[in-house]
Amino acid sequence: MVTIEVLGTGCAKCKSLLKNVEKAVQESGVEAEIVKVDSLQEIMDRGVMMTPALFIDGEAKAVGRAPGVEEIKKLLKK
């Protein structure tokens, strides 16, 4: 199972990224746990200075932007 984390405090981009992640997981059929991280302290502890951020299995895949559904699906296949 893949662990996908969406880091963000609740801004429009963060919400958009979360929706894109949910849709990408549903369309790709990947078994994944989606975790929303909105603790500012935890976000800063990971070295993220701009939100939203996308982490897959603990590795930063996108920071400061919200990738689209197709890009997320490609990241899940790697």
C-alpha cells in the first residue's frame, strides 16, 4: 500500500491537491492511504516552506504547487 500525504493548511491550492490525489487514486486503482497533514509545525519540520506539498511514501514529489490528476497518476506508477 502506498502512503500519500498532502501537506497544507487548507488554502484553495491545498484543497485542490487533495481532490486531485483522491481522483488519481480512484482512477488508477492503486491501493493507497491518503493522509492530510495540516499541522504547521509538522510541515515546517519536513522542510516545506511553500504549500501545498505532495509526499508519496515519505518522499517529496511536489512542493509549492498542486499537480494535476494525470501527473499524480504518473507519480504513483513509479
